[in-house]
Amino acid sequence: MERKKIAAGVTLCTHKTNQFKTSAVSVNIITPLEENVSEKALLVHLLARTNKDCATLTQMNRRLASLYGAVLSPNAMKLGEAQVLTLTLVTIDDRFALKSESILKEGIKLLMSCLFTPDITPEGFKKENLEREKRLLSERIDSENDDKIAYALKRMTEEMCCDETYSASPLGTKERISEVTGKEVFEVWKKLLLTCPVQINVTGSFDEDKLTGIIRPYFERLERKDSDIVYPHTEFISESYGTKTVTEKQKVQQGKLVIGFRAGMTYDMDNFAAIKVMTAIFGSGTFSKLFMNVREKMSLCYYCSARLISQKGIIAVQSGVETENTQKALEAIRHELDEVRQGNFTDETLEAAKLSLKEGYLSVSDSVLSIDGWFTSQCLSGDFTAPEQYIAMTDTVSREEIIVAANMVTEDTVYILESEKEAE
Amino acid sequence: MNCELRKNELLNEQYYEIDHDSGLKIFVMEKPDYSGAFAMFGTKYGSVDTCFRIKGEDEFTSVPEGIAHFLEHKLFESEELDAFERFSKTGANANAFTSFDRTCYIFQCNGNFKENLEILLDFVKAPYFTEETVQKEQGIIGQEIRMYQDNPDWQVLFNLLRGIYHNNPVRIDIAGTIESIAEINAELLYSCYNTFYNLSNMALSVAGNVTKDEVIAIADKMLKKEDKVEFEQIIPEEDKNVAQSCIEEALGVDIEKFALGFKESYTSPVRTAKETLLMNIALEIIAGKVSPLYSRLMEEGLINTNFGKEYFTGRGFSLPIFTGESHNPEKVRDEIIKAIESIKQNGISDEDFDVAVKKLYGAEIYRYNDVDDLAGNMLDAYFNGSDLFENITLYKSVTKEDVEKLMAVSFDVSNCCLSVIK
């Protein structure tokens, strides 16, 4: 895995291998989560759907189909307080082309033309395209709300970070999406190309010089200057000053319980390894305290797990429980965290947590999309850390460091989604 | 023991198919350039297997809905250390799943492969159920059932199956109901286990950084020869027509979900690789992203990016389905039916056929990337009476006339069901 700069604020991350039968290329534009979030979410979808050469959906889809069903997918995601706009292209390798076509090269050209030559008029993005993407994005927001597990986590985050940029959804808001004009998206597009850091990830079999030769000129044509490039900054709140409890009712069969903790971090790698192992002991995996006790011993739930969101210094515990059992589950989860704080976990559990994390790091290199995701997860920092280095960090974590880390964790927000049916 | 090497030159892949002395079928694909390995130990037993007897027994046993899934959960337990605790010492990522027609136990690891395979073969072959542990699981699975009841994508599919089928057990929820799992006891679990977890009804599939000799050595050590258990099943008669043409449920979603299925009538229980490929080509031509239907539905605001189509098939059931989200599912259904009728009437153009085949050929290549897919696909192909490389060779021989013929029988537009979650 390599990372190098190819133009002002443009980095190229590559993993060259013949291990896979496909390649993935992703362009990640790193922007702050606080400005024009809805405009940018619309933009990345507009860019993926049509461009100057393929002006209709059907033309674009025919082009992708001619590249053996290449997939070009847009996404807007939240990474700390950054909104990362991603266009990902996945293609089969040239060696499987039936008529010796250059699938990857053509695919990358298509990707670049989506980014640099959209189908626009002097007034900006065309109305019919904009209206379609507004509808699709609004429906995606609706659809995510219909997934109650995701909805409960989103609501907890909104409540916990209500005074922080992090509460925003990377998809924007339906209200703002409905108002945005083609001209506004156009202006945002121009600004992003000049001032935002861009990371391009390429995984698969390719010729690195040819690859750089295709990509670099697109960026060199722009007047990008290193001094204009700004990386978004994330605010870390290391400690909670008391628990906020929010309860909502909906007509659901199963209630949801989500607890947000401040992890005691002041930046994304602050005491990272110890906190990561501690979180695993607490609630990530079948060996964890939450699984073994809240699920297996108490039979309170099917899922109850903790995960660290290191880019924001938050630990989230998610569970689905009968509404009548909510308090019992909440107390049990708090009790298990106390157990970790007091060092009441076995050496076997500690080893299991480390082994499980290392297993995850070792698996990264076995899939095209997990390698791409690894690159993307690090796009906010100036340098690159390979999975092997995370393994080494994990190995050095001691029992004492885990206990210290657990004692830095403070409960911030409890979000409860109650089943209305049972409350009546 | 018989061991055969199967190769495919186009893909530059090969795997071993082994008839182990124990009676177990074993597949191994050696992938030395991968870091990890994936193993899957599965049985041809799922939620649809609800009424059976071992050959020679007097009575058929009818079991509660959801018992195959319940059994999957319980196998992880043993008298001493449960399977999850054993895997936590090796670092492997272990899990299991139950579908309509199979139950599979899996692990992925980047080290200690032999030890992990020993654990897998050991715990699946060592059932341990008591009334107490059965009761404990009812709470956990009860919550799993509740979770799915709130999942509109899951509900829209199961409502569709209940709308399509009168008696076919595929209409039963895989995890059963809170009431049905309350009837499960240790004795019933042993009865299912002894019928379906016989090695002759199972297969082991491994892909990744391993050798076939390693796998065989562990199988030799862990598996005793088992005599084949022959069983009989009662498969309920199924009417040719759908049970309901429309089925609706209110969950209070922000955007309505729909699933539209066309009932097929086959006398043989499993679709061949060729039948499946032809259907997938047909679905691509009807509703793929380059089809006129897709762009019309998209431009008219009737579907969004969650629109999809699938050949939903397994042992004893098969139906082409279209799924998605819409503010007007009835209109989407009408448009799909119109498109099908138009293709049936006018035939398929050479260009549309070529585009669909090229896309599906590309999709086939993607299935050879990840060790979990490779192991899963070898096992699936075997359980479906095919072999892994059959698909990739079929692309050369299928014709648009084959697809047209299939469409004439499989898409009876008067015999479909629309399921909607509001």
C-alpha cells in the first residue's frame, strides 16, 4: 500500500496486486461538514449519474454496461466533522475482457469526465437532472429513517452532538435539498475543485505510470495551490458533564436503546489502541462483556454491541430490547462498563479482544473494497498507516492502559425508542 | 477417498472436489496469495423442512416453525466451552446462518486454520441441548424475531411469499414466531439434528491460504464414517395460482416498499444453472439499468436507486421478483407488466441480449474475488446440483431464443402478487 502526492492537495493511494479479478478506483473529495452540506450531497450524486458525453441516465448506464457492467457509485459520508464525497468505480480486470478492451483505462477516463466535465449550462446544473437527484436524495433520507437501527443511532448522535457540527447528516436535510438551485451546486462544484483535498484510491492490477499519466493532467489544468487547500478540523469533547436522556415513541415491535459515551480522546489517534481494545472487551465481539452477559446470560436482546467512532472520540452502544426491559438493559450495560473500569475482565478476554482486532486488520488486504475503505478511512490525516502498524500498536496495549482508558469514558446521552404499542 | 481437480482456463482457477471416507463432500480452493481463509460447513436443511421421517419410521414428525434456525443457535453451545469461546482463543471470526433450504456454519481466519477447522467440525458434530439452555435461547431469538418485524424490507418479502404461495413452506418466517419457538424442546431439536445433520446431507467448503492436504488431514482426524441417513419429507401440494394478488401492511414507513413476484410452476424442486442464468438475462432485459422500463420509471419519479430485481430461488421454490420503494407501487406493477408483455410480443433485440449477457458475464467475474464468496459459491453450486464453473461456461451457449422461450412460460402476468408496506 502506497500513498503519494500527484498534484496540489491531491494524493494517490495505490495497492497494486494481481490477487483480485477486479479493480476499484475511488475519488474522495474531503470537505467540511458545516458548509453547503445539502448542495455537496446533491453534487456528488449529480456527477455520478450523467456527464457531458453521457447526458442521460440510459446513456451513462449503457456506457457502464459496455465496460462489462462496471459499477459507478456516488456517496456522501461523515468522517469526523468532514463530509467526504466519493465516486467509486469497480471494473473487472482487462485480462477478462472478451475482445481485449482496456476496461480500467476507459473506466478511469469515464470517472474523470464525471468529475471534471459534468453536463451543465451557463446557469449551472440542468433542472431535470437536479430535480431527479433532489427526489432520489430525499427518498434516501426517508428510507434511512425506515431502518430503525440506523435511525436510533442517528437520533442519539443528533442529541449528543446537538451543539457540534457532527450532528449534521452527510446527506443534508430535506428542507434545504428542496430549495437548492442548479447555479448553487455549480458554484460549490467549482470551489471544491480548487480548494478541497482530494484522495484517489486505486486497488488492483494497473500500470502506475499510465495511471498517474491519465489522472494528473486533470488536476494540473486547475489552478490549485497548496496554500489554498484546507483539511477540515474536528472538534473533540473528551468528557461529558452529565447524562442527557431522550425518549421517543413510535409504532415499532422492538424498542431501541442507544447510549453515547465520550471516549476521553482529544484527537483521532489519542490513546487510540488502548481505547480500541477496551471497547472490544466491553462490547465488540462474541467474547465481549455485553455479548456474554446482556445477551447470553440475561437473554435481554439479540444484539448489544459497542463501537468506537475514533474520528469523533465517541463510543456508541446499540441494542434492541423490549420496551419493558429498557431500564434493566441500561443498568446491565452500565454495570459491564464498570466491570471493565475496575479491571474485572480475564486475561483470556483481553487476548481474545486483541486477536479479534488483529484478525480484522489482517483481513483488510483480502478484499478490493476493504483496501479502498482502509485508504478512505485515513483520508483526513496527512500520512498513511498500514494495517500492520495497527497490529503492532494493538500488541503493546497493557491491562493497566485498558483500565485507565475505561475510566476516561463518560456517559453522555441515552436515547430510547419506545414501542408505542406496549406503552399504551 | 476420491479427489478430483476441476479447472477453468478462462478464470485461471481450480479447486478440488473430495469424497471423504466419512461420507462428507469436501471442496477446497487453494489461494496462496490471500492472507486468510474461509470455511463453510453446511447442511441441506432450512426453514422449509417442516415435516419429515427417517426412512422406516412409522410417523412423520411435524416440527414448529423456526426450528432449523433455533437449532443453528443451539449448536454453538456444548457441555464445556461453547463454540464462540473456543474461537475467541484462536481469533477466528465465526458465525452461522439459516436460510430457507440450508444452514451453514462459517469462520474466517488469518492464522490457526487447522485449529479453527477442528473446532468447526467438532462443534457442529457434537449437539448438546437441555431444556434449560433451550429456554434461555427463546428470549434471544424472540428479540431477533421482533427486530425483523420492524424491518420493512424483510416484511415486504415475507408478505409477498404469503401472497404467492398457499402451502409452500417458504412462506414461513425463517426464525418462526414467538409462539412457535415456545413449542421447541430438546427432544425435537435432537430429532431434527439426527435427520438432517448426517454427513451425507452436508458439505464442507474451504477457500483461501490453505492446502487440500491440510483440510483432508483435519477431516480424517475429526470425522468418523457415518452411514447415510435416508429421510422422506411431505411436500404440500401447491396450487398453480397465487394465493392473493395484492397484500398490504402498515408499518408507518416514510416511503412505501414494494415487492412484485410472478408465480412459476415447476415440477422439479431445484432450478438448473442454465434456467437461473436465462432468468437473470430476462430480468436484466426487462428491468436492468439500460432498459427503457428503468429509465421511464426513474424519469417519472416512480422508483429510486433501491429498485432491484432478483431470481428468488431455492429448493422447492422459484420466482422472479422486482423490489423497490415508490409513492405509487401499483403504477410500477402496471408498468412492469406492460414492459413484459411488450417484450413477449416483439421479441428481444440482438443488442439488448448482448448488453445483458456482457453485464452478467462481468458480474460472474466479481464472484471470484473474495474467499468467503468462493467457499460459499462452491457449496451453493453443489447443493443446487451444479458445479462452480458451470455458469462461466454457459455464457457461450445461451441464445436469445432460450430467453424468449423462458419468458413465455415464467411470466404469466395474470398470476403475480404485489406486496406493499405502507
